[in-house]
Amino acid sequence: MLPTFLIGASFGVTASTVGWGVVAPVVMSAIVFSVAAQFATLAVLGAGGSVVTAIIAATLIAGRFLAIGVAIGPSMRGGARQRALEGQGVVDASLVLAKTGEGRYGVKRLLGSTAPQYLGWTTGTLAGVLAGERIPDPQKLGLDALFPAFFLVLVASELTDRASKVTAAVAALIAVALIPVTPPGIPVIASCLAVLAGRVVAR
């Protein structure tokens, strides 16, 4: 809960410093509850990108939940409504904590680990928004580095074979090459498409 609170605070501070106000960041955290998608949206809009570009980038990043849903589906019980509601509790860290064996997940463990993260994320966002106006330069505190560090840890844990490493390297090179020559958001979209294509080829 503590690291999630801190990352949520960094999102709230950054959102408030680029003119999102108080309500919008908190509502987004409560409804979307996706660190990667929210920071992608913030990065694109903060750099002057369009709303459409931001939505596409966030959607592609959140597309990983399709594969996650297929993986955890057999471990869930009940009807479609119950499974859909419980599926809202799937986040990256909780999926790892809920794993009970090869291809098996504990739903109670999943929900139990997501609840404190949700609380930490939403309250952290609120705290960051309220503190944002009092922090002249969030980058001096290193808050801008929290999410990239968190995301790198998640990515590193997935680089278990040659195909994954090559796919990640290609996506990174695409982003670096496009940043100087394309509008904000396009590098993220292109990298996501490269990762999706790489995973399809690898399978």
C-alpha cells in the first residue's frame, strides 16, 4: 500500500502542476485505477498531445489485461456477472501475489491484495493533488522517477526469454527514434504496437 500511495501521490502532484485541477485526477484514479494507462495519458496531454492520441496510448497499454483475463479466467468461479465484477480487481502486482501454482490463481488473494492498493492509489492521488500547489518543482524530489522505476521493475520481471528481451529492446529503440520527430503520444503508441506484434510472433 505504501509504494502505491507514493506513486499515486506522484501522479496527483504531476497532474496538478500541468493544470488538471483537483477533481479530475482523483476521479480518474478512482475509475480507471491503472498506473501505466494514467501516466501515459498524463504524459501525452502534458506534452501537448491530443486527447485522441492519449486515449489510444492508454488503451494499448491497458490491452495487456485481455491476456491477463484469459490467464486468470479458469481460476474464477460463478456466473458472468460475478466473474466480471471480480475481474475488476486484476492489477499487475495483485496478479503476481495471487498466483498459487502454474496457471492457477486465488481469487480471494487477488481481491485481498488489490483492496489496499486501490485505497493507496486513490488517497495518494488526492494527497498529491492537494500538495501539488505547495511543491514548486516535483522533479527536485524525484517524484517524476517513481513511475518509471516501478514500471521498469515490472518489465524486467517479464523478460524471461530471448523473444521478450528482443521485443522490449525493439520497442525502446522505436520510442527513442520517434520522440524527436513525431507529436507527443505517437512514440508510445508505436512502441505498444511493436510489443503486441512481437508477442504474437513469439507465440
